[in-house]
Amino acid sequence: MRIKPLSQVYENYTKEDFEVWETLYVRQLSNLRCSASTLYLNALDIIGFSKDGIPDFDLMNKRLDGTTGWKLVVAKELVPNEVFFELLSQKIFPATCWLRSMSELDYLEEPDMFHDVFGHVPLLTHPAYALFMQSLGKVALRWKEYPEIIDLLARVYWYTIEFGMINENGLNKVFGSGIMSSVSETVNAVSKTSEKRSFDIQAMIDLPYRSDIVQPVYFVIDSFEHLVSCEHEIESALKKMLVEI
């Protein structure tokens, strides 16, 4: 691991931090009850989050270890793609432990703990989701000498883990962490104005994204197990792109 180990100092959280977590949690959970995948909502219960307390990394790691064997480490800031994917290959997820202020509830330039933890961590208890996350890391290791290819792989991550949707009983439900942690993204994702596309690895690789706007396009998967089965398809698509770069 090539990031400096840090620790969550729970005693350092302020009254405002707890108020921010509670406000964001209550507001977003109300949004998600009708919009989120049942897989996420079930995972939220498994990981044990509530409005009443900021999640403790040590407790989260115990629950993750008891389900999928994943582990959280504290990251000070955004982790470069090559380091991030290397950590995923080791079943390690880097997450920030700081929270936005009350004056920044609706938008941040960099992800805070609500995005990293509320958005990502619950589904790391789901075996297939967790396996897909690790497989993305393993694919990246095989392409680590080609940063351009790693950037293309990041698009697959973006359109699945960050902004993915899933078909449940004929309805498009949200599960991507960037949606789960954002009121505006949730509203946009389930609205008729945003475009929903069928799952397509090559289309994801071909489609650049912007992080400073609500997403105009979302890809819809059938299941997390389907994602797991796509590792070879991702490899093939990246090989094709290497010839074109």
C-alpha cells in the first residue's frame, strides 16, 4: 500500500459534524426509500449505520471482515487511480473521515466521508459487489504500465460503482455511491429527463464523464453477479483500446 496510514480520531468530531451526518443521513434516506436498490437498503442494515452517530472505522472493519473480508483505511484526500486500483485488488477501500460543513451540504469539489462511507461501504458487505470491486483492481494491476488504459478503466468504475443503476422487478433503482450520497443525483437518476442505457462495457469506455455536473447518462445492470462475470469482457475492451491509443 502506497498511501501513508492515517487514523480516524473519533473524539475530534465536533457537534456540527454530528449534526451534518444526521442531516445528510435523514434527508438522503428519505430520498432513497423509493429510489434505491433493495440490495443497498439491506446492506445499510447489515453495516449498521444510523442517523445517531458518525460511523466508526473500527466497527465498520469488523462488520466487513465478517461478511466479505474487506477493510477500510483512512485517506487524507483523493487517491490517484493507480494507487486506488491497487488497493482495491487487495480488498482495501480508502475513505476520507472528514465531513463537510453545514454551509456545504449540497455540493463539494472533493468527496467527504458521507460520500465515501454512506455511498460505498454498505454494499461492500455484498459478496458479488465486493468481488467486482476487487476484480477491477486486479484488471488495473495487469495494465499498470499503461496510464491511458487505467483512465479508461476508471470510466467503467464511474458508470458502475459510482453512478450505476440496477433493474429490480422491471424498475430502475440506484446503487452507485455518487447517487446514494447526493439528493440531486438521486432525483436526476430516477427522473424521465436523464438517459438510461443498457449495460455495455465498450459504451462505458467510449464515454467520457464530468464530475462537476449531475450525470446525463446512467447505465443499468441486471445484477451484481453479471458485473462479476464481465472481467474478461473488460480485458478484451481494454486490449482493443490499446491498439487505438
